[in-house]
Amino acid sequence: MHRLPLTASLSTLRMTARRTDDRAMIITLAGELCFESIDEVRDAFARVCGQSQSPQQIVIDLRDVSLLDSSGLSLLIDVREQARRCGCALSVIATPGTHPRHVLDITLLSSALAVRDSLEGGFEEHDPDNPLPHPRRRRDERAN
């Protein structure tokens, strides 16, 4: 396992990144993903995508995130778009019943961000061209 020197210095968020193999990178966040901490995450993600051998799959692990605000949601959408541009599939790990998962579910971002319950079962491919849900559509309209 190869660890990158990515660690946030902010007291509200801890961040580590590790490659599982040549095709996958896991970025683990713990603490508060909010306005005060998003720049560190954005910079780290830019470094991951800027590597000469960028991973095919990037997983953002939110299992230890205690707060996810609108700035954090915006960051996740930006990261998704950046991953798409550099040809990486992106998925997010958020445990059901936690604050981050609740926020992702009620904002309808769970499907667009390929949210999964855990790292178990390997990495599933996700279509990076899957559009973000339209905020004004009701659930029953999206099903048709």
C-alpha cells in the first residue's frame, strides 16, 4: 500500500490518502467537511488527479465525517466533475444512518456520487457522465 503525503492541518478535518493498487485511490476524511476545511481537500484532490499515473477509481470515504454542510456538498460535486475530466470513476462511502449519508440522500446526490455503504465488495464502476439530479424534480418524476 502506497501512502501519499496528504494530511490536512486543520483541527476540524483529518485527511489521508492511500493507493490500494495501480487503479484505486482511497481518500479518507474524518471530522467536519465544511467551509473551513474544503480548500485542503480540493488541493489534495487536484494533486491526485494531476499525478502522471492518476488512478482509475477514486473513493472518498466519509464514514468518519461528523458534519457535512453545503460547502462540503459543493466540494463533492466539484470533485466529481474534476474526476470526470481526468477520466477517473468516483464513488463515495457513507454509512446509512450517519449525518453525511442523510445529507447526501435528502439532496439526491447519493446516486450521482455513487454513494456506497462500505468498502467491502471491491470497487464498482460508475458512469462519470451520470448527470446530477435536477433539484426541482420530484422523485416520482425521476423514476420515469
